[in-house]
Amino acid sequence: MIEIGFLDGFTTMREDRKNRFVKSRREAPVVASPSGQALASLLTSDLRERFYSWRGLSGRRYICSVFSAADAAVVAEFTAAAVIGVAKIGAARRPVCVMSSREFHIWGDIRSREGAESHGVSEWHVHFGGDEEGLRDLAGSLLS
């Protein structure tokens, strides 16, 4: 079971769980980066703004569908997914929070939208089929 704590409606890893990922980070391949990147295969496509990828602590690449912050009600209906709140400034994207779709749904789209606005979230990145290990991998990378 994932041990997650909540802060203003956003999920963050507890400090005691972060230590689990320190060793993983040191052993991660050099190419592994916590930063995200656009999909090279879509750079000339109209879909380039609809998909984005993030790397976990393990170096695994997680492909995400991108939704506007205004689409929080739609995102709240998804199941078995990891949800990343992202602040976008120009072409740069910065992860603000990571949570499971279950947690996103529990907090409700109105509270999530209010919390998102106060934290600068302009996009929701959704990785479908997210399991607990994948959620920990992403959260450990993006929130450390």
C-alpha cells in the first residue's frame, strides 16, 4: 500500500518514504532525468500538445495525456491512473503535485481546481494504467 500524505489537497510523499528512493536515484541510469520532455515523434503533429513524458526514479519513461486545468471534472472520472499537476510557463513545464486518480476523485474537481490554481497548475498530465509502484516511481522523481 502506498503511504501518501495530503497537503492542501495535493499528494506528496511522506519524508520517511522519500528515503526509499535515495538509493534508487543513485542507481538510476545516467540518462534518467526527473524532468519531462515532449514526444519527439509528435513534434510536427497537431497532437504534440496532447502528450508529454516524464521519467521516474527508475529511469522508466511515463507517457501522459495532457488535459487543461479546466478539465478537472473530466480527469476526476478516470480510474487506474497517475495524475500530475503541472505548471506551464511558456514551453517550460514544472510538476507541482502527483496523485492517484482515486485520490484526485476523492478530493473532487472543485477543490482540486481551487488548489491547482493556487499552486499554479495549468495542466493535468494523466498516465493511464498507473500502478502503485509506478506512482511511487513518478512521485519520488518529480517531487524531490
